[in-house]
Amino acid sequence: MTEIPSSLPAGFRTAGVTAGLKPSGKSDLALVVNDGPDHHAAAVFTSNRVVAAPVVWSRRVVSDGRVDAVVLNSGGANACTGHQGFQDSHRTAEEVASTLGVSAADVIVCSTGLIGELLPMDKVLAAVGPAAAALEVTGHAAAEAILTTDTHAKTAAHTGDGWSVWGMAKGAGMLAPSLATMLVVLVTDAATDVTTLDEALRSATLTTFDRVDSDGCQSTNDTVLLMSSGASGIAVEAPVLTQAVTAVCADLAHQLVADAEGAAHDIAIEVRGAASVDDALEVGRSVARNNLFKCAIFGADPNWGRVLAAVGTTRAAFDPDALDVAMNGVQVCRAGGVGEDRSLVDLSGREVHVLVDLHAGPEVATVWTNDLTHDYVHENSAYST
Amino acid sequence: MTEIPSSLPAGFRTAGVTAGLKPSGKSDLALVVNDGPDHHAAAVFTSNRVVAAPVVWSRRVVSDGRVDAVVLNSGGANACTGHQGFQDSHRTAEEVASTLGVSAADVIVCSTGLIGELLPMDKVLAAVGPAAAALEVTGHAAAEAILTTDTHAKTAAHTGDGWSVWGMAKGAGMLAPSLATMLVVLVTDAATDVTTLDEALRSATLTTFDRVDSDGCQSTNDTVLLMSSGASGIAVEAPVLTQAVTAVCADLAHQLVADAEGAAHDIAIEVRGAASVDDALEVGRSVARNNLFKCAIFGADPNWGRVLAAVGTTRAAFDPDALDVAMNGVQVCRAGGVGEDRSLVDLSGREVHVLVDLHAGPEVATVWTNDLTHDYVHENSAYST
């Protein structure tokens, strides 16, 4: 867990207020404002072909590389809401723009919550003014307001020499490759350009959020946004910026796994000896999505046969008689057969490490997932009721 | 549920006995014998690349189209057991062969249970004699002996004019496309040839067992075997035989879904308006494997947004703004947006029908799955302990 930084990178202000979208009465509308001087931005969105209205809107907004503000709401995804849903996202951006004195075409909109319901627009619009009035140079209130079933706010930061990167994230369910409902806003006061920002963000998400697969379900609303103000006045080289953004994304990704809906274990599937990174990822994801394996880990049962059964469904290069599997350091499967005594594996801790060696090449990748628990079933069978 | 037929097709005898492989003390070793005059056989096996020793053995046995007997055990999968595991399957076939006076090269071996443990061969071999002594012209004892977590035996039959097809199946978990652990033995006394048998079996499994996806997990041991004795003396045309075998497979497949581990609902995902059957199947399977959707059905929550989110992850041809979804007859999603009130959907019954219309072509397919329940998690987190 990262300690919440006391202040944001220079040039940014955020707020979190209660619009009344959540039955719980908790805060549910956040605002992030870039006061410049730069207003550069890059974003990646869900690769789901069914996308929510705010994603359709925000893709257009970010396409010119300029973003002045972001408005995010929890308590409703505004997904599968047709033309009216798009109009609502547009209207929200207009309200933020007129309140802040910017253009609606530079306002990103993000929503998260139940799919298939229109937002109560009167409540959303009425909260924009109070949010603007509450803007401050810390990020905690905003990070709180975007939560759904998350149990706590998630922020992370990386400090450079006179500049920094800060990020906040929500998303405790629907995590999957190619992002999740997962909303992430990253801000930096480094002086850089849009192309460098875009490359840094894509590189960072590829090895962090894209390798988290909590429950194999891909959201309609995923958005990861990176904005730069240049307010530090310090020009940061591309590799240095990429490294900093990756560190913040990795920290947030790990926090998402650690707070996934109903999870009792965080599981790292490390695949070694792959002929390609794609092979390693395919194997890692196949294990990460195997419900029988995930139930076994919940039951603290080192059932490595279910790992092999999952590996066997992939197209990755391997010889079944060469597969090795270790669980928390105990090599339970050697050369495709029985290895050390499975009873030696201790699965009582929160973190579980599964090592699959394909013995087919030099490539590696690690995919993070969670176990499948009674609480996951409970939370997701009662979510909308 | 099909009533258990009083007698098998002519030329077949079966038995089920207790070898002592199951801690419960229930019967766990079955024998199916074809007394001829024909000994034709065809089989389909798991497409998992990690296959159990009995599958490796049985693929060889069936390759010449002749099978005289099948020995099946529950209480141990003999999977991921290396060279010793293969030797054990071979040894079991030898024991059956010498007991029955046939060739081991004509004896199929099937195993189901925990992966990664060697079978207690003394118990297996000691049970072969008693099984041979117990052979009878009914199938119930055999159908009982192959069960694992199934709650009851599954058999089905189709009666033609002077000939019939009978089948038994087990498999309440690990069901997935390209078969499951799922062991199925089908027998007929129709007079036919190996090529016709093989075509009938492949055609039948393609639209039945291959369209069941209980939990997305694919087994290492799946075997579906069809044998003909020709003992009725009645030559049956290929289309008629295919239809009969398909009817028996469909009946058994539905029984597997209805008895899937921990399931509270049987869910038919019917996809219409697809550009191709492959598209329809990809969409159906994507919905069938979506844990969030499956949890929602368990909670009797008609959360159609999760259906759309699953459809959106496929490569099938469709326009997101044209998608229609009906649940148990209520069109909850129309043209990608909100349709009828979701509260009108009654999910209190065991069977759930989800209709997805892609409006992209004339093709259809139905995939069967189950909901994701507390009991599924419980059974699969405690299975090996």
C-alpha cells in the first residue's frame, strides 16, 4: 500500500463530492483539473466492442492530445444506454466546461457502476458546481469518489528530481486483460509532449494493467488517462518518464488485485521458458481464468493438475512431458508428472506464487489474478439489487 | 430425465463394482463388454494437449476401429502421472483382456477423479475379476460406478425398429467445449460399419457435448466412445443412426448440465442472427464463460449489461447498436440500449433462456451453461481434500 502523497504534481487540482448517485450516500463525483501551462494528454480505453457512452465521448476528446479536465462518476456506468446516454455524457462535459471556463471538447467523462441504466442527470449536473468549488491540490477526495465495490481508495506516486507522477485508480471487479472497470487518472508536472506521453502510457499499461486478470471479465468503461501540465518546468526524457509512469501503474495494478471483489488470495502466475512473450501471456491468462484452479487456491489446495489442464488448452509451444510447476516454492510437478509432495505447499498467506516452466524458450511474463471465493459469488450476485 | 431402460442393446453386457478407490466406499469400477458379432467402435477424446494416460492408451486402441471391452474407473484420473501412469493403464487393459479372453489392444481404459496421483493398482486389478463375474444385460450398475461428484447416474436410450442406442455419462465439473470430464459410453446393436459409426459420433458430439460449457474448464480425460455389435441384424442407414446417436447425446448432455457441480440454474444461451455458426458459438461461449453474468443468474438478477459486455469481447460480426437481448422472454435490451423493465424477468425457475440476436446473418447456435454459485466454489475448493 502506498502512502497517500500530501500534494499533487504542480498544475493539478482535484475534488470529490456527493452527487447522490450511490444509495450509500458516499461521495460519487470527482473532478480533476489541469491548470497548465501544458494540457497534454493520452489515454487508453477498453478494447471491448460494446463501449459505454462516456468512452465514446472521451475517445473523441483525447484524440487531439488536449485535455483540460476530467469528470468521473461512480454509481452508474452509463453503458448500453443508447443515444440518450451519449447526450448525457456530452451534457456533463458541457456543464464542467462552462463551470471551469474551458471547452467541452477538452473535458473527459468517465463513469462506473451498473450497466443499462440512465444516469440521474439532475443530480450529476447539480454536483459539478460544488465539485469545482472544492478543488484542492491533494487527491484523496477524488480517489474516494470514484470507488464502487472497492474497499478503500487507491493512489500511488513517483517522485523525480523536481517533478512527479501521481495516479488514482478504482476497479475491484471486471478486471481483465485489455483493461477493466478500472478507471485510472495519472497526472504529471513533467514537461513533455503528447507523443512521449502516449508512448509512456501505452508502454506502462502493457506490462501492468494489461497483465491483471482478476475474473476474466472485460468492462465496457475502462479508461486510463495520463495528463501533463509541464508546471515543474523540468523536461523529462522519454525513458525516464516511461519508467516513472510504469512504476505508478504497477503500484496501482497491484492495489487493484489486492482489493479485488471477494478475493482471499492474490495470485501471481509466472510463466518461464516460453518461446515468446505472447505464449507466456496466453499460458498465464489461461491459468488465471481457470475457475477450478481459482477455487482450489481459495480452499488452500495446491491442485497443480488444474494448472496443467489449463496450460493444455493453450496454443503455446511446449512438450506436455516437460512441464514443471512450482507453488510457493515447492516443485509439485516435474516433467509433466508428480513432483514433491503437494502437502508441503503452504497456501495460508494472501500472496500465492505459481511458477510454470514451459521449457520451450527464453521468454517470461507474469499475470496477476485472484482466487474464486464465496464472497466473489455473493458480491456479484447481489451487485445490482 | 430419461427413464433407465430395462435392457441394453443386444450384444452388450455391463457391470459396476467397488474396487475401493473412492473414500466413500461407493462403486468405482465399471466394465462394458461387446459380445459382437461386430466389434466396431469410434471415439472422440479431449482436445486438451495435456492428456491423461488412459487417453493416450485408448487413442491407440480405437485407431483400428475395433473395441471388445471398456474398463472405467472413478476415484482417480491417472493424469499427469508420467510413464508409470501409462504402464498402469496398459496393465489394467491386460488384466481385463486376460479375464475376458480378448486382446488388450482392443480394451479401452477410462479414468476420472483427481489429477496427479497414481492409481492404487492392486485395488484396480483385484476388481476386474468381480466385475467380469457381475456382467449383466442392464446398465445401471456401470452408470453408477463411473460417477464422481455427480449426484445420480445418467443414462439415455433411443429405440429404433428392432434396434436401439443406449448411453451412459458422468461429468459434473470441468465441462467445456471440445468435451469435458465427461466420460460417455454409447452402444448400439445396429448393423453398421466403422466409418458410419465414426461420422455419426462426430456429428452428434459437435452439436451436443461440444456445446455444453458448464465452467469453461477443459479436462485431461474426456472420452466419448460409440460401439456397435450388429447383434440386431438390422442394417441402419447412416442418417438414421446419426439422428439416434444425436438424440441420446443430447439427452445425456442435458443431464450433465442439470447435474453440474453446485449449479442452481441451467442456462441456454441461444444466439440468433449470426453471420456464421462459428460466430454464434463464439458469442454463446463468451457469455457462458462470463463469471459476472453467471453470478448474476445465481442471484436471480437479469443483469443484461453483463451479457452485452461478454458479447463485446468477441470477434463475431455485429453492430453494438443493433444487439437485442431477451431473458426468459422479456426483451431487456433493444438495439444495444435499455428495453423492457428488467424487473419483469422471472429467474426463479431452474431453466434460464437467454436470447442474443446479433442481427448480422441467418445462423444460430445454442450453448448450455450453469450459474456460478456458492456450492460450485465450495465443491471445487474442497474436492481433493
